[in-house]
Amino acid sequence: MTHPPAALWQDIAATLRSEIGGGHYAPGDRLPSEAQLAARFGVNRHTVRHALADLAQAGLVQARRGAGVFVTARPADYALGRRVRFTQNLAAQGRLGSHRFTRLETRPCDAVEARGLSLPPGDPVHVIEGVSLADGQPMALFRSVLPGWLTGLPDHAAAHQSITAALAACGISDYTRGSTRITAVLASPVQAATLRIAAGAPLLRSDALNHAPDGRPVEMGRTWFAGDRVALVLAD
């Protein structure tokens, strides 16, 4: 197999690298198609493909089958400490953190939830699932399970799109992390579609248990971080 002249694909790769670095294409943006880039640079698609492969090898872009080539998100440091707040973590780095809730449900707890939250078997729990975003880019999926004695929590969560604010509205103005367990897993097709990554891409799964100031467990949380978008940092 012959390769296109090095000067051509290297020049195209350098141009795109400069445009990505200059913010012309933000993390998560889709680059123009191979045909559009070929027309822009006056080359064939094979030459463009070689330039894109060079960017992918450098970790700047990622190809998604059937969707195109996307700019890789800038990894964010995420501190894991006793007081972990998603938006504050990102704000410290000059980035905007937000949540989009996809599930708010109250149901009986299962055996694992009953043990973790110190509840009688079958007691009600509030389940909140959603997507955490950094500068509008999906960064993680999460599921939080909270005890049913937090009356009105689903309504507060829906109003604020924040579990911290919902807990405060229920009288829990502060909470701390009691334990954290990190596991490496692979993204399912559904997770990959939501996070806009390839199926089978690495995820960092965090399982945490948070407590109120009086020691009562108030949240069992599981978060799936996109492996290429976050660096987990242990903090005091």
C-alpha cells in the first residue's frame, strides 16, 4: 500500500492541529467530513485519512463509526476527597459543570441499598440518574440512591438539577464521603451513546457512600467517568 506524499498529509495534520489548539473546534465537536476536507485542501480522501490518523494517534481526535471524527475532550482533574462537589471541582479549573437528570423515581430499596443506607428491607429510596457535563460536554453518567426519609427530595432535585441543593432543601446542609471504590470497566453501547464515545471504551467507575454530619448515610452514588475525559485525583 502506497502512502501519500508526507508533505501533504503532514501539512493538513498541522493545520488541523493548530485549529484545534486555537479553539476553532471545541472538545466534542465533529470535524468536517473527509470529502469536505479533501475539497478544502485540494487532495484525495486517502491523504485526508492519513492526516486524521496522525491526529488520532496523538490523541487529538477520535473516529466514531458511522458518525464521523470528533475532537477529543480535554481531560479534567477531578478531586476525590471527603467533600466532593462536581461543579466546584470544575469551577476551580475555570470550567462550567452541570447536570442533566434523566430519572427521578421513588421505589422500595433492594438488599444492597438497605445495607448501605442503614434502612429496613423494602423501605423507600429516591433514585436519581443523569449525565454530568463539563462545558456542555458529557463527562460522566451517575446514579444516586438516597433514603426515602428525605421528604420532598425528588421535587427539590427536579427544581435545582442538583443533588447537593436538594439535600440542603431537606435540611442536609453538608455531607462527607465515607468510602470510595474505583473500578475500570468498559462502556456499554447505551453508555457510549450517551457519553459520545466508542462502545467498549474505558470507563472509571466510582462507588461512594456519603454521610450527613450526624453520621447517617444519605447517598449511595455510582459514577461512570469517560476514561479519556477525567483524571481522578485523591485529595484530603
